[in-house]
Amino acid sequence: MHRTPAHVTISWVFLILIGIAFGYSYFFYPNSHPIPCMIKEYTGKDCATCGFSRSFSNFVHFQFAEGKSYNTLAFPVFLFFVLQFFLRLAIVIHYRTTKKELGPLIIKSDVIISISGFLLAFLPILFKT
């Protein structure tokens, strides 16, 4: 029995999860999101991620200026997820077509790119005052 390498399985999982998030953002356009912000509901104040769902909805419809108007911090996060979606897709396609594992250098590069992108996208949210 052939076993799928862990990095391919992880890529499948993230590809599906990111695809679901993009699908949610696409179909709940942009002011019809069924999930409200819990922080805003309880405190009455916007949190650092308020407007992300509406921003993402606009971004997946290629309305970038309007999306940025909801929350400027959403665009780098959106770009991070777009990059991750295509990186995961490339890994899955490579494995499905060649049945060969990626080399350790490529896997390490993927990890470094992913962690760096994550930090660049999400650290500004943590430090928003």
C-alpha cells in the first residue's frame, strides 16, 4: 500500500480549508455574512479584524479598493492566503502527476516562505492599537 507523504496531506488539508474560506467569501457577498464579530457584539468596539469578511468578499470579486476600505489590514492577509492556496495546489498537482516527493530543500523553502508570509501578514494585526 502506498502512503501519501505528510507534506502532501497537509497541503491537501490547507488547500481545502482555504478553498472553503474563499468560497464563503465569494458567496456571502459582502454585507450578507451570517457570522457577526463576537468582540464587537460584546464590547461595541471594532476589533483589529473587523471588516475582514467584507474585505475578503470584495477581494474575491476583484473589488480591491472597496475591500481595503473595510479594513486595510485585510489585504496582506488575503494575499497570504492566495499565495498559500497556489503553493498548496502546486504541491498537490506535482505529487499527483509525478508520484514523487518533494526534496527536503523545497520543503524547507516552503516552510520558510509560509512562516515569513504568515508573520508579514498577521503581525500588523497583533500590533494594531
